[in-house]
Amino acid sequence: MRLLPLLVLLLVAGCGGDQSSLDPTGPNARDTLWLFKLTLWVSVIVCAMVALAVVQAWLLPRFRLGARPTLWMVAGGGVVLPAIVLPLLLVASLRIPWPFAEEREGAFTIDVVAWQFWWEFRYPNPVPGGPPVVTANELHIPVGVPVRFRLLTEDVIHSFWIPTLGGKVDMIPGRTNYALLRADAPGEFRGACFEFCGLQHANMAFTVRALPQAEWQDWMWREARPAAEPEGDEARKGREIFTAAGCGSCHAVRGHGAEGATAPDLTHLASRRTIGAGILPNTRSSLTGWIAATQQIKPGANMPSYNGLTGPQLHALAAYLEGLR
Amino acid sequence: MTRPAGEEAELTQAWASPPGWRALSAVNHRPMGARFVVTAFFFFTIAGLLALLIRTQLAVPNNTVLGPEAYNQVFTMHGTMMLFLFAVPVLQGAATYLLPLMLGARDLPFPRLGAFSFWCYLFGGLILLSSLVIGAAPDAGWFIYPPLSGKAFSPGINVDFWLIGVTFAEIAGVAGAIELTVSILRSRAPGMSLSRMPLFAWYMLATAGMILIGFPPLILGSILFELERAFDWPFFDTSRGGDPVLWQHLFWLFGHPEVYIILLPAVGLLATFVPVHARQPAFLHNWLVASAIGTGFLSMGLWAHHMYAVGIPQMSLAFFSAASSLVAIPSGIQVFALIATVGMGRPVFRTPLLFALGFVVIFVLGGLTGVMVSLVPFDLVAHDTQFVVAHLHYVLIGGSVFPVLGALHHWWPAATGRMPSETTGKIGFWLLFVGFNINFMPLHHTGLAGMPRRVYTYPAGLGWEWSNLMASAGSLMFALGLLIFLGGLAHAAFRGRRTQDDPWGAGTLEWIATPPPVYNFRAVPVIESRYPLWDQAGLRGAVLNGVGFMPDPQGGRRLAPATTEVEAVPEMALDLPGPTWSPLVTAAIFAGLFLGILVQAYAVAVAGAVAAFVAVVVWMWPSERDHDLPREVEAAPGLMLPLARGHHRSPAWTALWVTLAADAALYASLAFAFFYLWGFAAQWPPAVVRATLSWPAVTALLPLVASVAAAWLAERAIRRDDRAGLVRWLAVALGTGVVFLLLQGWAAMALGPPSRHARDALAHVTWIFQAFHLLVAMTMAGMALARARLGDFAPDRHLAVRIATRFWTYAALLWVVGFPLVHLAPFLFVR
Amino acid sequence: MTEPSASAFRALLLPPLLWAGHFLAVYVFVSLACLWGWHRMEVPVVQVVVAGLTVAVVAAVLLATRVTARMPGFLGRTGGGVGLLFAGATLVVGLPPLLAPVCR
């Protein structure tokens, strides 16, 4: 019983959105849940039949069946029932739309690039002809519009899944896969990598925010802007440290000269709720801790621990990052 | 009529294995089967402890019992060991132990091959296990998908351990399957026609067939993968014409049949012991046989249902979805027929029937979730979540572990001569049954709630806490149940009540004497029924008194009848080999060879290959000259049968075709790899600037055809009793064969470097594959030539020549596919 | 091959082998047809070929089964079961191209 309060605490603690396919918010997830419930009811009927047979066979040793009724039982349960039910289920599963999408369908497209062990999202620039707007680990989609995801990977095989919206599709080197998903209501969900991808496969989540069209447009414009200039001495010092430590060789901060392309884009880092692909809340203390001890917090991540930095240097760096709204 | 005094002692002496440490040279099927089963349970225990580590780590969120590196090794090894080192070998061991007894045979037809299979399995397993000991265990999942498992992302030796250890164990599996197939087809007791064959034999026949076709794709895949890792031949590298999805196809071409390779023998065990305790012949015997055959074939057509999310065409997904749900029909028939057998009989509810109940309940639930995940949209939700973890454990533990444990209890008296305890059996069962469901039932929900598989930790607050804690508690209960059940059996083996013959009142032949004597049957009986002990009055007494085939060892030979495939008419007399070190030594040399490859000590590997060649030649060299052997032996009073050795229809002849079938599956996998990459990989067609046909490549065809003709002329010569002609034509065949190989090597030098593009790499594998087969054929022919000069062979006894000819022809036929792939395909790629 | 082996082969192995051949043929044909763009033709070539192939193979399986089922005893009954199972299986494998979108 002493565990109970602990459990309640854990349940309350929560961490950024729903990751359950049982709470569908999109049409594909909803249809699939319907299919699951259908198969579940079929299963209940089959289980009841098996249970009857088992009870007769194992629990009622006095009650024996003759050869003919038994033959009917086997033929009915083993042949007739599946021969009717399976084609029906198959047809049902072919009827509901699958989450795959083709190359030429003209839907609004977001590129999703999986990296060991984080996510990069590239949006078309709201200014026609502008470079793609790149962000990481937080996906924003407009509500009510089918969004096509172009799924790519930069290293090993990953799998892209937002359980509340629909089915998962793998990201495979040398291939381009597409997923077509839609959110029907605004909300915050959680997605993650679902193909084993190495040491930190467990810590490769992302947040999905489904926003009403107008709000989403606003967000898109904000996101397309270059990074804000650092304010205050500490943040300015942080920017110098950022440059001196070579952070910009992997990370990009648009407008600040950092153009690395192999780590999360930090241009609007401060607007995100979590860091490290969904593992820490985006606070001053997590930022300093993360920079100094990446390999302790997320062993195997591709960022080294910057444990040579002093406390004040770390705080300055964090102050700079916190200014990147 | 009584048999002569002293005959029984002579029989015992002929079949006895040496005592003490020299027992390692034993080849009899029962010690081998027992070693298989004990070793499998040894690996099962370790893999089970790894499972407990997994459940401990996942009991609560953000747990730190295991770090990510350790966890990835633990879950990879759990899956790898359970599937490759427990599930298949334990059933192969059960079959090795039980099949000859059930079929009325004195041993398997190739005892040394059976022993070799065991040692390969043991050494492969130990190689794999050693990686865990040195902390460098495979860590890329039991499916080791590239590129994660490729050199770039897994530079360590971990994945190599997987490739080497698993391939070694797979070779053991294929060797065992060849042995079992021939055993079932050719060594049944006289009169045991296909219609009277016990169900377990039917199920093992189907299983062996699946192993022969299903294992080669993985063996080929592993060879390609090791070539990529060791020498940078780019089969799975997208930048050079490879494709990681090719590995997935090869893996699941093996991996899905594998599930049924595990399930079918277990159902076969059930179908054999359930009728005993239900005191009722298996209901719908014919349907069960049809279902076993049906499941075997259908399981070959649904490998891609593990790959729905990969992005293969939707059309193909629909195919595989349809084929997948089809398996439900034969599975349903089998489950209901088993229930019906109990429901019609007069069951005695001992432990084995409880395990049958456990099988029915758990396997049906696993089957139903299986139908769910066969549907594409639902699978895209469930795939790689804990739902699939639950599903596969329902199928595999329900479908295999429960039947195996029930079978252990059932056949324990036959193996040990002592009765197992019903108390520990039943307590053990209920703990296992309840513990299993507490463990895995909640994981269905966890998976739908979005928890991935193969994660070393998970955050709190996503609704996964209670189910994980419950699962971990259930795993402890399951482990306790195993401890009590297996402890009870171990105790019974030493302290249990001694059994009388046939304690359960069973109907099949393995219960004639309990435990059976070393020679299994005092005389091999004539069978007239599916349940001979139930239907053939006086059978036990007759067999024990030596009435039947081959009661007399005739000078200390291990004699047994070989029969025809369908009607089991006695055809010839097998004269089986006794204890020998050849299998152990050969397997040990192979282990050295593989270890050399593993640690990249290629000098060791080459030395190992040479030693292996010598060991195999020594093994295959007959210990007696033809003219020292009797032509015929008296099989039963008044019935003379020809000796099988060298006879043109000896079981070795059957084994040749079975082996070629498995080898053809290997080659077909190679061709599949080529066409798959051609059709689907990026960077195809390869950038060929100019295609030329080198003259050695074309010229080589001439000596190849000539060598085949010479081999056939050699066979024709010996049929006409022309030994000089045999020697001459074999020499011609060998000479032309050497010329072919030289030209072939020359032509290969003109091919592109294998690391340039997947096509170049495949071209090299293709010609080496063919050259290797021709070398094997030449070795056979060379040995035949040497034997012919020593005076062996006669018009009616020249099997070695026949086999060499057929193998030679097969090797040449490989080039019918190989030559176009290697030398003509580039013309299609010229741009 | 002796006579009983031939009938055992026909009874127990021919239907599943026909099924396997049909499976491979349909799979390879559809893959190639998609690669070559046949699905964009005005006549539904892919569907017609698959349906024709399926009908032919189901008929072949059923014919073999009819011969088998006339045999007395074990082979007749078991082979009859195998034949019916694989006739159904062939039919089901032939269905998807008619139900699902081809080449997507």
C-alpha cells in the first residue's frame, strides 16, 4: 500500500502530451481503433466458443460428446467460422484508409528527418521561395488539414509514429516514405521512434502540437524569423562561448552565424518545452546540466559532455539559449 | 520360438556407448537427444534470467538497474538465445530422442550427422554465450537490422558474434532436418505406412521441410552480412547499390517460418501425448496431418507481415495480409481437434493434460491477436509496441513452452525410468499459467497505450506504470513456477518411484519397454495400426521375445531395417556406425574456423578450412572395403535383405535430394538478393560503362560441360562393370573440372572489385558459390576414384559414384543461373 | 518414382506447390507490372491477368483434389483436405489485386 501514493504521484507527474492509440484525434487512428474493436468482439466470440469446448472437455468428464457433434464443432470452429470472418476482416482492413501517402499527392508537406536520437522537422517557408524552416523535436501542425510527412533518415532505420493520429511508417536509408495524417482537434500529443535505433532509442520522443489554422500560421511566421539578438551581458557572453566552444559546427542558430546541420536547430530553442528529444523540461537548470553532462543524461547521444566549462560559463550559455525565443 | 541365449547380450554390446569421458564419442540417438534437450534448457535458463533482468529494469519508470548498453545486450541475447538456442534445438532434441522410438527404428539413419549437428549447436551456442561473458554481446536486436548493425554504427565485435554463432547453430538445424526427414521417410518399422505414422512424425516431417527451405535464406543473409562487415562488400549499403531492406526480407523469409518451425513440433508432441491421457485416439487424425502440411506451406508466404511499416507497395501488403490471416484455418483445426480429443475421450487429468489446457487457452489468445496484427492498419499501430511483445509471447510460450513442459512430464518415465511428481507438476503448472497471464496480458494494453518495444527506460505519466509493474510481478511468478516444475522433474530423475513398462497406458511404440534398452527394440516389429500397443494384442511380448526384424546383430553389427517412403515395405538392412570421434572433431575444427573468422585471424580461418576439409574426407572414408561386407543379411527368418551401404536406394540417396533441396533454397536466396536489389535498390542499375564478355568466362563453359559428361560416363562404366572405365572417366572429369576452375578464377579477376557496388559483390559471391560446389563434387569424385582403385564398387553397388555425378550435375546447373547473372547482366546495365 | 510415391506426392504436395507457384507468379507479375507502368493502361490488365491466373490455378488444384479424393483411406481423405485448403488459399491470395489499389 505504501506504493500507492508513489504511483499516484507518478501518474500526476505527466510529461507533455498523450501517446496512446486509444485516444484517437485523427481519422486514421479512429478508423483503426474501430477495426481493433471489431476484431476484439470477434475475439470475444471465438474465446467464448473455445471456452465452451474447453469446459466440456476438461471440466465435465461425465458429459461426453459423440463423434458427429464433435466433428461439427471442429469444422465450425476451425473452418467455417474463420472462413467467414477472416475475409470480412480483410475487406474491412482494406477499406479503411492506410496512413501511407504517395509522392504526387499535392498535400501540405513537412519533411521529417530522423537522427540518432532526435527529430528534425523542415517546413516550407511561408515566404514563397524562402529556405525551409527547420526546427527540432517539436512538431506543429494545423488542425483539420491532411498533412503529408516526407520521412527521411540521416543514419539508421527509425520509425515515425504519432499514436493519437494514425499508423506508423518507417524511415529507411535510401528510401523516401510518406505518411498522411490529420488532427481533428487542437491538442498536444507525443510521438516517438518505434524502430530500435541504438543506445538511446528509448529517449527519442517528440511533441506534436495541433493548432487552429490561424494560430498555426502565426507560429509558422515566428518560426521563420531569424534568432533574436541576445539581451544582457550574460547572454551576450553566452553567445561568445557558444561560438568559441564550436557549438555552431553542429547546431544552427539562424542569423547568428551558426550553420551546423547535424544537430537540432536552436534558432527558437526557448520556445520549446523540452530538450534532449523529450527527456528534460526546458529550464535553466536542465540546460546547464545537459550541456555539462550530456553523456550522463543521455549516454550514446552524439553530443559530447562539455564538462570543461565552468559554472558561470554554463549559466551564460544557458542565458543565451533562453533568449532564443 | 525362442531366440538363442546370449543374443540379447550381443545386441546390447553392439549398441552400447563407451563409458566415462569416452561417451563423448557416442552417436546413438538417445544420448544425443538428451544432450540436445539438456543443453537447450541450459540456454533457456540463461535466457530466462536475462528476461528477469529486462522485467526488473522495466518494473518502474526511469529505472537504473541496467544502463542502455547493458539493456540492449540483454534484450538482444534474450531473443536470440530463446529462438536459436532454445526453441528450435529443444524440439530437435525431442525429435532426435523420440522419433526412432516412435517409428520402431533402432536409431537415426545417420547417427554421426546427428552427433555432428549437436556439437555444432553446442559450439555455436557457446560462441554466442561467450560474448555475454566478455561483455560484448550482440546489441542490435535479435533481427540485427542494418545499418544499425553495420560496421559504421556497430564497429565492435558484438554483431559478428551473432552472425557467427547463429549461423553455426543454423547449420546444426539444417543437418538435423536432413537427418530427421530421411529418418521419417526411410527408417519406419515395416508396415508403418504413411497412414499409420504417428502424428509427431508427421509434424516433424513438416517442420524439417520448413527448416530445409526456411533456414537457408538466413544462412545466406548472414554470410553476405559478414562479408559486408569484414570486407566491405556493400550488400546493404544504399550508397553502393545495396539496400538494408534486403536484409529484412532475408531475415523474415527465415523468421516467419521459424515461428511455425517452433510451433509445429510442439503441437505434434501434444497430438501424441494428449490422446494417451484422454485414452482416445487423436480425433480427426487426417485433418491434423493436412493442417500440419498446410501450416508448413502457408507459413512460407507471409514473411513480409513483419515489414508492413517499411513502405513496400500496398498491393504486396494486401497479399501478405491475406496469406497471414489464412494460417488461422489450419491452426484453428488443430486447436479444436485437440480439444475434441479430450472432449470425446475418458481423460485422466494428470499434469500433461493441464499443460495441454494451458496451450489451448494461451495459444488461442495469441492466435487472435495474430489475426489482429495480420490486418495492415492495425499492425501499423501495434508494430514495435509492447502489444507485439505480448502477442509473440502468447504464441511462443503458449504454443511451444507449455507443450514442451507437458511433454517433458509425459516422457520423463521413458527417459529416466522414474515417475515425475504430480504435485510439483500441478503446482508448477498453475504458477506458470497464472504468472504468464499476469506478465503478458497487461502488455497488450501498454502497447496500445503507445509504449515501444526495446526501450531500456520509459517516462512516468503516460499510463504505462501499473501494467509494467504487474508484468514484472508476473515474471517472478512464472520463474518460480519453472523452478518448481523443473526442480520436481530433476528430483524425480533420481528419487522418483520406479516405473513399470508403459505407465500411462500409451499406444505408441516408445512405450514397449520403459525405459527402452540401448538397442530400442529387441526385434523390430511389424506395424498394423496407428496405435500398435492399443490395437495389436501381444505386440509387447513378441517384441521383447525377439519376434520381428533383426533380432540378431550378426557379428556385432548395428542392424536396422530401411523401408520404403509410403508403404514402409522393408527394403534393405542398415548397418549403422558405432561410436566415433569424427563428429566431435569435425565440429570442433569448424568452431576453430568460425572463431578465426570472428576475430579476423584469417590465417587461422584458412588453416581451419583446410583441417575441416581433411576431417570431412576422413569421416566420409568408409571403414570397410566393399568386398569385406556381406551382400545381404538375414533380416527375419527366411527374409534376406540387401545391405544398404552402397545400395542405389540407400537412405543416403534420399539424403542427397533432401540436401540438394536445402542447397537450392540457399542459391535461390542469392538469386532473390540479386533480383530484389535490381528491382528496388537505389543506385541501380549500376553505372556500367562498357560491358565485355571475357574469353576465359566463355571458354570455361566447355570444360564444365565436358566434366559433367565425363562424370556420367564414369557412372555408365561402373554400371557395365567396367572399373577401369570408371577410373578413367572420373580422372577426365577431375581434369576438366580443374581446367574449368582455373578459367573461372581467371575470368573472376576481370570482374569489378567487390567493394565497388552490390552487383560486383553479388557477382563474386555467385561464382565463388558455384566454384565451391564444384570443389565439393570433385572431392566426392576424387574419393570415388581412390575407392575404385582399391577395388570398391560394382554394377549394383556404387552409390558414391551416383551421388558424385548428381552433385556434379547440380553444381553445373548452378552456373545456368550464375553465368547470366555474373557475365551477361552487365550488358543490360550499360548506359 | 514408384506408383504409391507418385500418388502421395499428388495428394499431399501438389496442391501446396501449385499454391506456392501461384503466389510467386502473382507477386512477381504485379511487381513487374507496376515497375513497367501497366496499371496505367486503360484496360485493367493487371486485374484481368491475376484473376485469370487465379481461376486457372484453383481449377488445377481442384482437379488434382478430385483425383485424390477418389482414393480410398488415408491419402484420399488427408489429400482431399490439403487440396480444399489450398484451393481456398489460392483464391484468397488472388483477391487482393481485385480489392486493393494496385501499385500503391
